[in-house]
Amino acid sequence: MLRIESLCSRYGRIEVLHGISLDVQAGEIVTLVGSNGAGKTTLLRAISGVQPVAGGVINFQGKTINTLPPHRRVMLGIAQVPEGRQVFAPLSVEDNLRLGAFTRADSDIRRDIDEMYQTFPALAEKRTETAGTLSGGQQQMLAIARALMTRPKLVLLDEPSMGLAPVLVEQIFSIIAGLKARGLTILLVEQNANAALGIADRAYVIETGRIVMSGSGRELSDDPRVRHAYLGI
């Protein structure tokens, strides 16, 4: 579904991604593990089109999308759940969901909103309340639901457990597993490497803008270098 070859990206004159290559097959959860500043978020932003690329190729379902603006990538089926959730705080839960469908003009938006309420019952209870009043876990659910309103094929998840209590982290990862069961493809960036590798089909380790390891989730979980550097074992 997604193939990235020799991707480079810069902030000004400083190159932060140095020839990244990876692929994501349809129906997989692929996890990207790395420390703060390794380039994980920059890579997701490059895929979604909000971070310029300086070289290499981003190919989505056989189409090179390097020059497409972000909204065109959304229309192709790429949705990003950003780090820090970034819900529209002054707007209601339901208006946030409607904004998730901004590229669509079909008659099924109402049905999809109702489906989001079934998937995330906590949002149904808060549908008329402003997003800024929700708890962190509820805001994360809203950010995921907003992305699903685009009817994506590929979901880019950036640090979905950040700042959440352990019981909520478990709930969020259960939701991610449920997205895969629905047939969605997921590229997951997550500092909680243990949980992320636990649900990943495959994973990559990124250090200072370079892919340094790859393998199945189980292989990387069992690798002594990964266990020492990212799992605290």
C-alpha cells in the first residue's frame, strides 16, 4: 500500500531524514520505534504532505504522491492522527467529526457519525460538548474518530498514548487493534515501544533520521539491542 524509497527531508538547511526506505502492506500494523528527535513525526508529516521532501519517493497504491497537497492525499485515503491530538477545542464533538469529512460530499456522513458514536460510546455522551472540555483519553478517541470520518485506507497514528494513564493506554491500543480488524492499514509511531511492538505485524527502528533495524514485531521485541534501548530491559 505504501512504499517509501530513499526519502530525505530538511528543516531549512538541516537534513533530518537521511534516505529513509520502508514499506507498509495492506492490512498491516507497522510500528516505527525511536527516541525523541529521531525523525518519526517528520516522516509521518512527509507522508501526509505537511512536511516538504528534499529527495526520494513516496508511493501510495502505485501512485507517486510527492507533489500532491495534503488534501489530495486525504482524498486518496491517507489520514493522520497527529501528535498531541490537536482537536478543534472550541467546537463540539460532533462538529469535529463533521470536519473530518471535509473532503466528502456524499449522503453517508450522518451514518458515519453515528457509527463513530457506536465505536466510541464516550463520544456519544459528549456529542454536544466542546472538544476542549474532554479528557485526554476522550480527545484521543475523537482525533481517531475524526480521521476515520475520511474513510481512510491508511491511518498514520502519531504517539496515540502520549500523556494518558495506563488504563487508557490499554484502551487506545485495543482500539488500534480493532481498526486493523476492520481492514484498515496502520503506520504507528509510539514511544511506548513495548505496547506498540506487541500489536505490530512488522516494525522499523529509526535513529537520527535513518532506519537501522527492521523485522517482525516479535523479532524486535526479542532483540537485545531493542530491549535495552527502548524497552528498558
